[in-house]
Amino acid sequence: MKFDTVILSGTLVTENDVFEADLGMLNGKVVAICEPGTIEKGDATVIDAKGLHIFPGLIDVHVHFNEPGRDQWEGLDTGSKSLAAGGVTTFFDMPLNSNPPTTTKERYLEKKQLADEKSIVDYRLWGGLVPDNIENLEELYQEGAIGFKAFMSECGTDDFQHADNGTLLKGMEKIAQLDSILALHAESNEMINYLTYKTKKEQRLSIRDYCNSRPVLSELEAVERVLSYAELTKCKLHIVHVSSKRVIDRIKEAKERGIDVTAETCPHYLSLSVDDFEEIGPTAKCAPPLRERDEVELLWQSLRNGDIDIISSDHSPSPPEMKTQGESIFDVWGGIAGCQNTLHVLLTEGFHKRDVSLSKIAEVTAFQPAKRFGLYPNKGSIRIGSDADLTLINLNEEFVLKTEDLKYRHKISPYVGKTFIGKTLYTFSRGQCVFEDASSKTSV
């Protein structure tokens, strides 16, 4: 059998197993998985992966690359290079903060053309659900939208309006008819606006005051409401960037009642707390905000219990000045740039520090995203016939993340200066090497 590339004696990580094997790739597919030392190399490019772990390429279902219109914040070129450096081989780009947002067929096609030209890894595009585009949902779906995204609270830009209750109900009814899925930013707009007004009026403007103005209760209230809408409309739901086990538990209860809903959290909620936010400053501002340290540990408990379905980055970058402008933390941009280090966080904080299995990490970063969004079996797992989307990791190599390591348009991340254990050495997207660490010993 002929191969383009063979990987020798690596340790393969799947959603349910970890084992040593030789692997052969041809024309963008995995075509052979053999006992170590048995593969016929021929004239293929060879990588000696002895001592390395081979993960399925991550699927990041939640990034904001902001093209067209705000590529000065981030771009599809720099964004996809950052993903590749972190082992991600497929991303789903959100309909905001593109300007205009991806809420019509024409805007979808414009973004798709840019992604085709610029991205070095595979992608899918979300469509938006906003108050004035329900009649556009079907054409977005027909063009290939992976699903639809709505905000239950204001998103921070004026060009993507949050969905009121009527918009949600009508939109969810339509999305259910299309057999698509709705991704929800679930925070109560009314609760946040009330608490923010009260806090600012009282001149309580600290980082902790900001976090308290967006409490876990605001997530719970919004999730309770939209779950009842899902029960009524039979619309599939994906609740994004959940910050608390209490919300995860509520979603779990809904699943047990037969509601088709999945839960996503992000690496920053599994590694950073309010205390870290106070130390790092505005770079670590996001919404929902970082929580107390006990919430971080409880989320890890939920992950071990199998109650978290997907982990994605919610990469939401901005120019540096947007992280410094304004009179207080309430006024600066709320978004964390972190898509390059999702796997590094999970290996360091999960596998090395908390004994979370490698298969669990592969499950929530690759297998479950692929299953939920219809990409499996082509993506999400290492198997014969799957796309050759792989990342090779030196599981025990320590490195300190430096600003110059970041591939982002703006070298901003709350993880700069942190020590990680588990380094990305190669990433393959459909059999093509899209990232190689300069310090790796084998060149491809």
C-alpha cells in the first residue's frame, strides 16, 4: 500500500482508547493503522513519533475571526494559523463580530469566499439569529450554515442585536423545521442591565464588581427560559461558554427529560478564576465572567462525570486599545483570545494536575463536536477512512508561552507567561502539515 506520509510508533488517542501504532496517510485520509514496526514506508515522508501522542485534530466550534469588516481585530489567516499551532484542524466561525454580521445568504457567501482564500485548516460558518432575519434562516441553512447563533443579552457591538423572547420562539420554530441547531449565549439581559446600572451608580467599578454584575443566576435564568422554549418548539440547542456547574446540572436535567441540548465550556473557565482576573487585568475579561476558584473545580467535576459535551475556545480578540479604553473594567472589550492554547490548558490542568484521561480530552475537543454537528466519521476520531486531521504532542514537554509564540494578529492572551505541560509539535489538516514546531527533530 502506498502512502504520502507515515507516522511511526506514535501513541494514538481516541475517544475510548490509547494505544501505540504506525499510521499511514494518503490523499488526505487515514488509510492504515498498524502494529508498531509493521507498516511499509515506501517513499513516503516519515515521522518518527516514538514517545509522542497523536490526538485527533481538535474541532473548535466557537471562534470569532471577524472577517469581513473587522479583520483589524483578527483575521481568518492569523486565526487559522493560531489554531493550527494549537492542534485545531476545524473551526466554526461565529456570525459576529464580522461587520456586517453573517445574517443573510449574501453575507454568508462573502465570508465563505474569504475563508476559502485564507484559512489553512477546515472550517464551517455559523449563521446569526437576530430580530430582523428569521426569513433568511432557510437560505443560510441551504448554503451550508452549521447552525445559528443568538444572544439573549447584548453582545457588545451594535450590528448584532440580541434576540428577545419573540425572536427566540419564532426562530427556534424555524430552526427546528430545518433540523438545524441554535447556539445560545445565555445570560439574562434584564438582570445584567439592572445589576450593571446599580453597580455603576454606586461607583463600584472593580473587576470583582464587574463579575458580580453578571452572576451565575443570570445564566441560570436564561437557560431555564430557553430550555422551556426548546421543549415547546423541539429545537436542538447548544448552550455556549457555560461558566458554572450549576448551569451544567440544569442542562443535564433537561437532557434527562428528553430535551436535545448540549453544553459547552471553555479553557478559561477551567483554568482561571476571579483572583486570576484581578491579577491579569482586562486581558482576562469575558462574558460570562470568570468565577470563583471553587466553580473552576466544580466544572472539572462535571467534565469527569460526562456532563460537559464540548470544550471550545470562544476566541474573541480585539485590538490592544480596546482592552484599555474606558473609565473602568465595565467599558473595556469583553473577550478572551485563547484559541491557540485549548489543548495545552486541558493537558496541563486536566491530565497532568487532575488525572483527567487523554480519551476524555479527545472526546470533548474532537469526537463530541464532530458527532453533534454531523462531521463524524470524517472528523473527530482517528480511524481508517477519516480525514487525516491529527496533532502530535510531546505530552511531558514543558514550555512557557511567550508573546512571540502567538500567531494572533494581536499578541494578547491571558496565558502569556504561563507554564504548560504538553507541547504541539505537528498538526496535519487533511494530511497536509499546517504546523511544525521549530524545535522538533524531524522535518516534513
